[in-house]
Amino acid sequence: MAGLDNARRVRRSRTVALLILTVGITTAFAAIALEWADKAFPPPLPKPQVYSKEVLDKDGHLLRAFATEEGLWRLKTTVEDVDPRFIAMLIAYEDRRFREHRGVDLLALGRAALQFVTSGRIVSGASTLSMQVARLIEPRERRSLAAKLKQVARAIQIERRLNKDEILDLYLTHAPYGGNLEGVRAASLAWFGKEPRRLSVAEAALLVALPQLPEKRRPDRDLAAAEAARQRVLTRMAVVKVLGEGEADRAAMAPVPTRRLQLPAFAAHLAEAALRKEPKALRHQTTLRREFQRGLESVAREGAAKLGPKVSVAMMMADIRTGQILGEVGSADYFDASRSGWIDMTRITRSPGSTLKPFIYGLAFEEGLVAQETIIEDRPADFFGYRPRNFDMSYQGDVSIRQALQLSLNVPAIRLLDAVGAARLMVRFRRADVRLALPPHEAPGLAIGLGGAGITLRDLVQLYAGLANRGWPVRLGNGIEDKAGPLDGEPLLSNVAAWHVADILSGVLPPAGSRQRGIAYKTGTSYGYRDAWSVGFDGRYVLGVWVGRPDNGAVPGLTGYGAAAPILFEAFAKAGISITPLPDAPAGAVRISQAELPVGQRRFSTTASGLPQTSIREPAPQIVFPPEGARVELGAKAGERIMPLILKLQGGRAPFRWLANGRPLPEVTRRRVSQWIPDGGGYSTLTVIDALGRAAAVRVFIE
């Protein structure tokens, strides 16, 4: 027994001596490394790090990423981008003294050396996170002592130049996860379909384990190896108490994903445009909302599939207050060659069909020519050779203005356009920074009311954004190609006129199979069944839909009401939109029954030339005061009692009916001088109608 005890004491003494020698050698090596790292291994010239380019939504969520030229998914990642539990688990598993050492963990290095000497093989490693980062950004060609020394030197250099979080950032960005995945963000998106900000314990443990043997532990190739590696991490975390009691056991029950997911690839056309505009930028910020974009793309894909081959769908959604584009879909599927998916149909000029009619009616409301219950004829008419017909080739006879717009009757719309003037309508469109494409060398004519001009979906949505925004135009922008914001200058339509149009459109019945959603909308179909349109809005958002073939081919039976409107309603339902009620009626905007209307507004009746069906020997009424565009001081600025405004006119046949912002003044008068007391300051439209139904209007600003 004494001899056995002596042998044990000798072995123990040798072990202690070996430990002391190993620690001494390690310490000496570390001291030499700290002193001579820069001399022995001069820092290489800095190489620019290549990352995947990203296109983000307005909240910073990833819309689409592009692989590097080497085909790698390497998304730049920082500590702030990752769940703190993952960081704690990573440090506890890979490098417990990461926050204390200077690139080399002397204790771990001594332990590893001692284990190697005593057992004759590598039992545990001593590689720190700093050393791993050194290997990741400057891969070694082969395993050797010289390569290891160089890695140590690089780790020391990294520690001298970067703080601990910056070192972690490099690891989080470059850690290998198998295949062409690099970094925690790419791995989290590929395996779990989410950003790494809110990883579960099970997900974090798997992402800690994979970089050690990324190819052998890939869940899609060797599920058992991935599960075993995750379990080792969870067990270690329970031992060192990084996880609470029972957390590791619960996490071990979670399934390991077996299928790699595609990284987000939304807004393909806009993403390509962003790279073309700024090819060197790493991140491109847009105004889109990812949840809206995802919903719109899904609806577009499903809608096109129902409509048949070669048919595509384009959509654009915007905030009517800011002009920011929140979702844009250029085609049903960017990668579907049969539908020419690479063509961005939001920017292609096509015939708008009947979608411009609401603006014709808006001008007529603004000028006091009609009210919602004014009767207008829907009968065959000849406008100097132009004979518009209704879509179904039938006529309704006498209808109200409200019915004519809701039924989208063609003849009444052209009667009104003939009265207000096509050129004036084009001027209003220019206020919204929209210019229709007309046939070469042709002036705007009555045909533009039925689609006889070209417009893009983007411009059409911009027009409707102005209509929905109480008549004030806004410029649409997606943050890449255009900057959103209000447009300076005159309104597209007066507040009262815009309300009347929206009020009528909100009463249009939803398409078959769709339920009412509290939106106002209009449809349109171009000649030859080539384009189907639908544009709708609530109190906050406007959404436009185009359906057709990108090659401009006809699709028999394709209509706005039958094809585009169902997609519009489906998009409002599935895009995650909370419907905002339409605004209340502004001051002066009221619905007046047909019996209560002034005589001149009870029936709209003009000849083809737009003149009343009566003798024109008497001149039409003309407002001589206030003049068009005048700014009149009546005390509105001072907040005092507003003084009355004197109204003067020439011509016309008495009696006269005055209207302020579409609302009739209390009295009909035979005098050519009247007065009106405004409700407040700002723009107002004054209209006078004589006994023959002829009207004149001016727009003034009350101060």
C-alpha cells in the first residue's frame, strides 16, 4: 500500500509540475504574442467586406435581399439585431471569458494544452470568439502550428482595434451555417422565417450549435446530428445556469426545422429599381409596409390564376395624407414568364376606360351645373360626329346625376364633359402633376372621358389620392424613385365637389361575392377588353388595380366590375388594412332633394355644343365681382365677425340662383347685385345660375 501511495504522489507531482510548466509556457507565449504580434504578422491591407444588399420597408423590415457575387447570403448583423439570450448562450458555450480576455484565453489555452499532453489527443479547444472571427475574415489554407500562431496574432490585433460588441458583430455576420448561408440573420430567416430579434430558446440553441460543423449538422441533411448538437448546447446552458429551471427540457421538445426557407423576396420590381439607382448602397429604405405588400402580392397571384393564362395583375396602394406608397405590385408573379412578370405594369401607359368619369362630375359639381339629384338624359346623342354609347348598348332615359355616375353611364358623362370642357379637365389633372398621353398632334377631346387617352396605374392612383384627400393633390412616392408629399398650388377639386363624388362612389354596390367594406370605388374597362381597372379608397388609403395582358392583347369578357373590382375588395380584406371611415361632409356640402333644387339645377339639358336648348341672343351670365382668383379681406383672419361679400353679375336672364360651395343661398333674386356671408376663411367657389340654366363660377380666397 505504501508503494502504491508513493506512486500516486509521484504521478500527482508530475501532473502539477506539467500543469505549472504548461501554464508557464502558455503565459510566456501569450506575452510574446502580445508584444510581437504586429511585428511577426503585419496587419494585412483592409479588405472591403462584401454583404448582401437589402431593400427594407418603412419600418426597417426586410423586403428583399440579394446574394453577393459569390452567391452567398451574408446579411450585415449587429448585436442589436439579435435576441440577447442568443448572445448570452453563444458566449457561455463558445467563450465564457470573452468579456475579460484580450483575444487569447490563457486558462482555456493552458487547459487544452494539459489535456493534450496527458491524453495524447485534443480533448477540448481553446479558440476564442476573437480567434474564430480572425479565421472567418482571413481563412487559413491548411491546419498547422504557423497558421494557429497567425490566428492568435490576428485575434490580438482585432482586440486592439475593436471593442467586444464590434467583434461580436463580425461573428454574427460571418459565422458559417452551411451551404451559402453566412451569419445569424441569414440562418434565422432561412430556418425559421423570421429575424433573430425574438428567437426562442430552442432556435437560439440550434443557431449556436450549427457553426461548429455547419455542413454535418444541417437539419435538412442530418436531422439527428442537428438535434444532438442542439441538445449539447441546451445541456451546457442548464449546467452554467444561463437558462432557468426547466427551460432546457422544454426547448428540447421543440421540433427542429427540416426544410430551408427562401429569404424574403417582396416588391421585386422596386427592389431592382433600387439597385439600379444606387448600385453601391448596402441598404435601400422604401416607404412600403411589408404586411401590406405581402397581402397584395398574394391577392395578385391568386387573382391572376383565376383569370387564366397570360393575364397579369398590378396594384398600388398609397396613404392619401402623405402620398407614401405602401404597397406596389408590378405583376402577378415576377418570375412567371408566361405572364411577362418582369414588366412593371404600374408604370405602363394604358387606356383608363371609365375611371376618369368621377373627375368630370367633380368639375360639374364645383361649377354648380348639377347636384346629386339633378336629372340628366341618358339617350343617344351626337356631339359633332362623336356618338358615345353605353357599355351594354342600352339607355336608361332620365336618371339622376348620382345614378349616372354609379351606373357609369357614358352619355351623361360626355354631356357633362362637353359642358365643363375637356381642356379644363386636363388643367385639373396637371394640378395633380398628371398628364394624360394623347394621340400625336391631337388636342384633348370628349373621348378622354371614356378612355380615349393613356395613363399609368401610378398616375391614376395619384389622381384618386387627391380626390380622397378632400380634393388636395399629393405626389406619390416610394422612397426610391419618387419623393412623396403634398403638391403646392390649387386643389384638384373643391372640398365640397370632392365630397359629393366620394359620397356617390361609396354607394356603388360591391361586386358579386364581395361584402361591403365602407369604401368608395370606381371601375373601368378599356375598348376591346384589353384593360380592366378598379380604384377605391377609404378615409386613409387609396388602392388601384389593373388587370390585363402585358402584350396589350384582348381578353374576351374582361371588365373592371367583373375582374378588377373583386381583386380590389379582396386586397382591402387581406392586406391587413383597418378601414378608416370616409370623412364627414364639409361645410356647404348637403344632399338636396330634386324638389328642393333651384330651377336651373333640376334638369341638366344642353345641346351637343354645350349651350342651353333655348335662344342664345341673350348673353350668358358672367360674374364681374369678385373676379376669378381674387383674395378678399372680410375679417376672417382676425377671428372677428366676417363681413358680407358683395356679388355682382352681368348678362343672363332673371331670376338668378347663387350657390356658395355647391350649396344654394336662401333666396332667388332678380337683382344683379347680391351678398353672401362666408362661414369662414379659405377657398370658396361661387356659382350663379340664370333662369335658362346657364351658369358661371369663380373661385376666391376669403381672408
